Amino acid sequence: MTSLDSRAPSVVRLAVDCMGGDHGPSTTLPACQAFLEKHPEAELLLVGLPDALAPAAAWPRCRLVPASEVVSMDDPVEVALRRKKDSSMRVAINQLKPDANGHAAAQACVSAGNTGALMAVARYVLKTLEGIDRPAIASVMPNESGGFTTVLDLGANVDCSAEHLLQFAVMGSALVAAVEGKASPTVGLLNIGEEVIKGSETIKRAGELLRAAAAAGQINFHGNVEGNDIFKGTTDLVVCDGFVGNVALKTAEGLASMISTIIRQEFSRNPLTKLAALLALPVLKRFKGRVDHRRLNGAALLGLRGLVFKSHGSADAFAFEQALNRAYDAARNRLLDRVHDQIIATLQSMPASADAADGGDAGDTAAIAAHAA
């Protein structure tokens, strides 16, 4: 984690959608309580149905914010956006909107709700930053060096232009710099080979833009990387479109689960292997910790005029607490300002490319969010 920025807020306040996810308050409230115990300088706005939030009524550094509706995990985007205007998700996101004096009730929002609905509502309520056409979902994957590789987009945008991939690289660089304290994180463009001549026309054009941005000193572009480089830790950040990113994420999660299952099956095969498992228990625990996706929970929705973090819908209390931690770190290290400053500087240093982009508007909010993972 990076040291506290001198311009960071002295108190970080998070808005939490306590009703989202598969388990709702039975998971989110214990996670919030554990988070508060470890962060005495943090405050929480707990958003949800009043009866569901009642156990937290006397908690210190908390304020309960009532909502009368809940966005379910299978609600269509249109329902969340147009019909459930007083949902816990929307009310939580509303806490990020500045008032007449320019002050927002919270610096970041966390929800485990429906991804498509969260992206649509967040984009509708907050809008995108200047210079950003499409928000992107960014999260981390473990690598063999013992650290993490940040990957985006992970499902918000199936079809991307080269300009969008450049924007993702800039936003992702700001995220890694803010949260991990790396001043000049390396960026890789996910491709089917390292050579610049490989890939689709969009990928080759994105490579040209990324190299130009690197020459202008705006990003630290390593070059093309392949899927295995994510887990080697070849670069700090890997950029791709949402279709590829979501497939890579789900494949990695499935592979980690399969390996864990196979190890468990093999060690329980007979008394001798069970004894071997007992002897190997310390190693197995460390292995489980390194590949435990719960530790990596909390994906950032980058490119919005507010910090929104998405937790896995199936997250338990430990995993949801990690999402709170990520939102807290991003807010205290001024991620929103960093993304804004870096994207503006990059666009000012690059040749005009508006004709190649989609006019600064990625289309209807609901249509874009429907592509979300």
C-alpha cells in the first residue's frame, strides 16, 4: 500500500450498499464492522432497508441511510435504472454526487450487487470523466512473483476501439500508482504474441497509440504481452477489451478452483497420502492464501466522476471486507483526481483522434452495461 497522500482526506467516508449480493446484510454488516475496527479514521454510510440495518444502529462512525428498494442479482438493467429509483444501490451511488457547495457525502461506494445494473446506474448518476468514453472494470490477479497484476477491462465493454484501450491504460496506470504506490507502473497490451505485427487491426492501432503515449512520457508501455504474462507478473498492468478480460478472469478463477480440488482429492486418496497432507499442511495453507480469490475481491469501475467498487456477488464477510479496503485505499490516495489529471495530460499530448472514437459517448447506458460481467 502507498503512504497517505498529503492532500488525501483526513477522514475517508464510504457509502456501502448493504443489500447487494447473494447474501445481503448477513455478509455486508459483519464485514463493515470488521472494517471499522481496523480503520479508526474511516466512516461508513450504510445504505439499505431500515429493518435490515437495525443491528448497526448504535455502531460508532456509522450513519444509516434508508432505501425502500433492492436491486436483485437477476434484475434487468432497465429495472434497476428506471423503476427502482430508491434502491439501496442507487442511493449509495448518490452519496458520491457533490452538493451545491461541491461536497459529496462519501468519497467512494462499494456494492456486491448486479454488475450490469451497478455499471448502468453508476454511469447514469455520476457520468464519465472528461476525456473518457467508456468506464472499465479493473481488478487484480495473483502472479508468481508474489504480487498482483492489474487487468482491465474485465467485462464492461465487449467491443472496444484502439482509443478506448489507450484510455484504459491511462486509467489503470493511475489506479496502480495510487493503490500500490508504483510511480511508473508498466503497461502491457494483451495480444496473441509479442510482435507488433500480430493481432487484430484494433490491437495493432492500440499498440501505436500506446507507444506514442509512452514516447510522450504519459505511460510506461512495455509492449504486447500474452495471457501467461498476467501470471508471470511481466507487467504491473494488462489492458484488453472486456470480452477477453472477462474470459481470462473466469478462466483463472476456474483453474485455481480446479487445482485446489485436485490437490484435495489426491491428498485424501489413502492413509499414506493423508499423512503426507498433514506434513505438507503449512505449504498447502500458504498456497491457498496466494490463490484465494477472496483476498483480491473489489473491482474498480474506472472512468466515472466518483469511485465505485464492485464486490463479487457471492462474497463472504472476509471477501467483502477486502472490497472495502480497496475502496478505502483508492479514496485516501485520491484515485479519482489522479485518473482525471493523467487522462487530460495524455489526451493533450496525443494527436487528435476523435474521428476514430465513438464521439465521446459509448451509447445508451443500459446497452453498455448489458455487456458487463
